Amino acid sequence: MLLGSLVITGIGQTLLYALLPLASRPLGLTESQASAVYALSALFWSGFSPFWGRASDRGHGVWVLCLGMIGQASSNLAVGVVLVAALRGALPHLWVFPLLMILRGINGVLGSAVLPAAQGIALRSAPHKPRIAIVGTVATCWNIGSMSGPSFASALIVFGSGAPLFVSAAIAVLAAGIMLNRPAAQGAARAPLPPRPGASRLVRARIWPFMAMSLALNTASNIVAQVTAYFVLDRLGLSASAVPHVVGTALTLVAASSVAAQTLAIRLRPSASALMTGGALAVVLAACAILAMPVTWVLLPALSLAGMGLGVGSLGISTAASLMMRPSQQGAVAGTLASASSLGAILSAGVMLSYRHWADGPYAMVALLCLGVAIASRLAPRPRHG
């Protein structure tokens, strides 16, 4: 149930990446306004993730997890209502942007509880297993959801523009209800030791290089997620009916390749440093290929390679940061990393401002960011224990 909840919440987190670009033109939203919607949610996500991680470490893991799932479901339900009403003419288009900002802000405040709570629960429940296996399984389930969100939306949008949001909200509430009725899961959520005074500062001091790399890699990931729909729409010369299919296929390939690469890494258990370096370089190569030949038959395999790189790179960062701290601090570690990585959505919004003037700019920035991660991964501290 824990891993399934991560998949469900990941899907709900990224549904709007596929829905909003398609709805933005009829509703009169610009690319910068769409990016601002993502950015505000990410700002709150970044601010509240460490708080929820520390709350999970104090023994409230299941409650924190379920609060996050229900909060995200409520936000998605309300966003779906706004989009449907506006597209049908029942809501003035002028109101759409401020309403989306408010509702996605709610998602940022409450939805940010899910990932740090889940990782803390998982690591405290199996303290003697290899960290890469636990962290990797949590990360893989989250990525299955978050990277499959756009394709999930593409599959259900035939039933209406709000259908993907309504379905994901219903599933999340159902899963949260089941989790709250599992006493064994609540017992596993209790932290073995209370956090020490100043623990949050200690966590940041020990893992700041990984926070910086997580910020860069997740900025690149958010750029890929946000720009792909516009890139396909504007640069590939496809018909309007073909665009949703190609976008869904492209982002599904990103998700599938990321999950496959993480699953293989969990089995082979290479060093965290190798995962970070190899993953970042793979994304650099993919971005350069897209810039060199912006055609469908290059875009799809290049995004598959980018998905592999983003998947193993994020796994390497999460594993290395986890190994730097004790089992009783894992919720705080996950929350702090999530805080740093969520700022990537804000930075990606700034990068997306260049899209209208330079369509290749976002992918060029992806290449530069991941090149920086590859260099930093060779200089970062190595964990002393496994």
C-alpha cells in the first residue's frame, strides 16, 4: 500500500503537465502563466517538505502521508472543476489563472508531505537492508507515478478535460482511507529515536552538495516535462490531432526508461557516484541530440535516454544523501532533498520564459545543468557506510 500510494500521488502531481498546455491556448493562458502555476506549487512544496519530513520522523508517518494524499486529491479535484467550467464557458477566463495558482498552492503545502513521509516509513521499517534498495524502490515508485502522470492524462482525456484529475483524486482518497485503517502500517511509522535539537541544520550541513545536485537535476527534469508538449506542438510540424498522441508517447517513454533504469540499478547496486555521473551524462547526450535534429524519430529515443539518465541520477543522489545520515533522520533527509529539488520547478519556470524567443533554449539549459551535475558528482563527499 505504501508503494502504491507513491505511484498514485506521483501521477496526481504531474497530470497538469499534459493537461495545461492543451487547455492553455483556448483559455488564453501564456506559457509563462502556465509555468507560474507549476512554480508556485513548487515554492510551497520546497518550503513545507522539511517540516513534513521532521513530523514523520517524530512518529506520525502514516498520518502525514495520508494528509498529503488527501490534500493533493482535493487540489486536483478543484483544478478539474475550474478547467471544465472555463472550457464550457461557465467560468470567465480571467479567473482561471488566479484560481489555478491558489489551488496548486494547496497541493504544494499538503502534497509535499507524501514523499518524505513514505521514505522515512520505508527506511525505518527495514533498517538492515541496503539503502540503495529501499531508497531506490521508493524513488522508482514515485517516478512511475510522476513520469506516468502525463500519459495517464492523455489516456483519460478522451472522457473529458477534467476526467484525469477527477479519477486520480478519487483513487488517492481511497488509498489514503485504506492506509489509515492498517494498524500495522502505523506501527511501522514510529521513529526509533526522537530528533535531536538542531537536527534540521545538521542534515543540511551534511547533505548540501547533494541538495545542489538534486536542484540542478530536477530543474532539468521539470524543463523536459514542461517543454516537450510545446516543442512537439510548435517545432515538429504535426497535425493538431497527432500532438496529444506524440506528447503522451514521448513522456511515457521518459517514464518507462526511467523506471527500467532504476530497477536495473537496484539489482546491480553500483556506487551512488557512478549513478550520478552516468545519469547526468546520459541526459547531456540526449539534449544535444534533440537540439541537433529536432524531428520525431530523434526526439523519442533521445527522451528515452534522458529518462534513463534522470532516473539513475536521482537515485544516486537520494542514496548518497541517505547514507550520510542515521535511520532516525531519514524523513528529514527526504524532506530536505525534496525541498531542494522542488525549487527546480521554479527555476524551470524562469527558463521557460525564454521559449517564445528561443525554442531551443530550454533543452540547451538541460544539457548545461546536467553537465554541472556530472562534474559535481565527482567532487561530492563519499558516504562512509552502506
